[in-house]
Amino acid sequence: LSVDVQLAAARRHFAGVPRGSCGLARDFGKQVAPWGPANLGQFLRMGTISTPTLWMMFPLNPTLKLYKESPMQYLQYALSYAGPRSLKSQLKKRELINGLDLQVDETSAATVFFIMFDLTPKGAEENRTHEVVDVTFSFIQLMNEAHQADV
């Protein structure tokens, strides 16, 4: 379809929608976090015929205003590092993962940080999946302690 035909169809279907008005911009960083304690720490296991993957989601307060400090870039760098004593090397040494990927979604309302682990068959076993989680939280705790020592 040509652009003119598409635009005519859009006008025909959406011309009757009343125009709204924008209110004042909301600062979501001043609101209570949408994820309370009851919604954190959940573990959901789903079957797959594909590569077994573990996703860890970390809901955070908005970080867009911290663009100079770049906290999410730091996390991405520190957690994706693959050298000695890194999270990735620890989990690979235990034969629990083949790799890991990171994703950050930042909006004015919240920041959501994901760590996705491609699990080995050994890592996909019930008790080993929890080991991946435990090692990850231990690594993050070490990062926090190192940061506190530097401050």
C-alpha cells in the first residue's frame, strides 16, 4: 500500500478519537517502588525444548537522572567481565553456564536490570539453578563490599 493510502486509512479510523491534554510531568522517582517485598524473591520454573535459560530480574528505582554516574553501565561492565575471578568465569568453572547476557530497561518510572544465563545441562538441574542464583548474589555482595571500602 502506498503511504497516501495508509494515511487515509489511519485518518478514517482514528479521526474520531478526541484529543487529550498532557498534565504535568510526574517524577516517578519520588513515588513508592511498585515492587514491594511480597513481590520480590519469586522463582518460576518453566519447561523448554530450547536452550535452558535462567533470567534474573532486578527492579530498581529510576536511574535516568544518574546519567553522569552511569550506575547501569558500571553494572553491565562488572557483570559481563569474563576475566579471572569474574562471575562468568566462576560459573563456567563449575560447568553451570555457557554464557551470560545483560539487559537494562530505563524509563522515568523505573529501571529494570536483567541477567540471563545460558545454562548447561548440569546448570539446568533443580539444585544447580539455585547455585547459579547463590553465586550471583554472592558476587554482587562482593561488588557492594568493594564499593563500600572504596568510599
